[in-house]
Amino acid sequence: MNLRVSAGIEVSDKTLIEDAKKALALLVEETLKETGCILFEIHQNLEKPERFILWEIWEKPEDLAAHFEMDHTKKYLAYDYTAVNYIEKMGLPLST
């Protein structure tokens, strides 16, 4: 079964929102090339622009673990633009 993750992050210094957005866009671009990455989207909150939500789907948990060992992920984290507010591992979508 795929691993689905939702995460909320927030820019710590509001003067760096635009820098964070550029770095996040590069993170998305590189992450989508990773083995096991099915979906990796980041959306900005319209009412609180310092907040973002990540939606991710990975083939297996090991692929997500490998994501944190990638140079582009380490580079983004080293900027220290954002703090993690929450991480949720999600089940399959509900159907009616």
C-alpha cells in the first residue's frame, strides 16, 4: 500500500516568504524525480501566506525515508525557512 502524507509547515520569518516559496518550488521539482515519489505538492495558504501544506504519496515508507537523505532535501532543510507544524500519515480516500 502507498504511503500518503499530509504535512503543515510555516515560514518562521515572514520577511522570507518569497525566498521560502522559491526554495520549496525547487524542492518539489527535484522530489518528483525521486524513486517511489508518486505525488509531491505544496500549496500556500491564501489567508495566512506564511503557511503551506504538503501532500505526498510514496510507493513505500522506505522511499520517504530516502527522500530525507537526498541532497536537495538536505539543502532545503539547511535554509531553515520553515518549521513543521504537523505530519499526518493518511489512509486511502473514502469512497461513497
